[in-house]
Amino acid sequence: MDVLGIDACGKQGWVGIRLTDGAYAGSLVAVSLDTLIERAGAVETVAVDMPLGLVEKGWRAADLAAKALLGTRRSSVFLIAPRPAWQEPDYVAAANRCQELTGSRLSQQAWALAPKLFEARACWLADERIHEVHPELSFYSLAGGVPLMYAKKTWRGQNLRRALLAESGLVLPDELGEANRIAVDDVLDAAAAAWSAHRIALGIAERVPTVPEPDAEGRRLIEIRY
């Protein structure tokens, strides 16, 4: 069983970790998400660390539920604005629209996701294999339902995350090939996404919220799998 976990990695585009039967099987890097997925070939499940579904009003239940689970790591989950806010031409207009629809303004960090959010959303709406994941939920599950104490950019945090993946059977080698040039935290997030992709393919992944919301376009449901 082949699956793919993907994380956004700044100007380099996207990094993917491929698994075969839960074990590391290689890495891929591409500027565009659809190119990366195409290069991965016939994988059964694709898990992407990026918000995919959008609501028309209010905050996504998936984000609120994920924050509630993650405790000390709750800041890693951005509240994703309703679809009308993303259709505004600039941050100020989007923040104002978000205020109207949710009662709070859109953060600049969330707004910075816009190009990759649109790219990933288009792929998600066109490909049923694609699922939304969040690495901190994956690591929360790997740690036995406990939020990790250390942030992903710290020495302790990165060593802990790599160790948790290895304990599950996903051993990342020192030589990663294409992903050698990618930041460590992005590689670890892609690997965690791949771990969740394997669980999705097996039918054992958990989800938030318990009852998914319909996406604004009505073709998919909004949930974060882990």
C-alpha cells in the first residue's frame, strides 16, 4: 500500500514523503502541488497539511476541535476564515470581511497561506484521494493522545518527533534525496502527514470534528484526519 504525505515548504513549493506499507519509501519536492502528486504515481491516499474545506460563515468546527485537543500546541492551528474573506483582494479587506462573518479578524499568518490554500483546495476538489491533515494532531496521536511539550522548530521538539515516527515504524534515513534541502520541520510534518495517510488508507484514522461540516461548494466534507 503506497501513500503520500505532503507539507508546504515556502519558496520550494511542496515536500512529499512516500510510504509503502507504512515504511519510508522516498521523498519528492515540487514547486506545484499537482506536479508533486502526479510524480508520486499511483498512491492510494494523499494527506496534505493545508486547510482544504471552507465554510460560508463562522469558524471551521475542525479548527476549533483541533485547538481543543492540542492544548499547549493549540497555536499551531490557524483559524481559517470563511470563503468570502478569501475572495477579497488584500489583507485589510479580508480581515474586515472575516470580522463581519466571524466576529474576529483574520490573522496575517493565516492570510499568508492564501496562494497555497487555493492551490491545495483546487487539487482536493478534483481528487478524492486527498485529505486534510494537521501534523500536530498526528504527533498528538503518536504520543498517545498527549500534546507535545516542545515546539517543532526546537532541538528537543525535532528529536522527539523523529523518535515518535521511528517508534511507529516510519524511520527517516539520514539521506533523503530530494528532501535533503528542505527544512527539518517541514520534512517531519510531511512524514507525520504520511503516517496519517497510511491510517486513512487502512480505515483507522481519527477525525475532528466528529460530524464533518459540508464545504461551501458542497462537494466534500470538512474534517481533519489524523
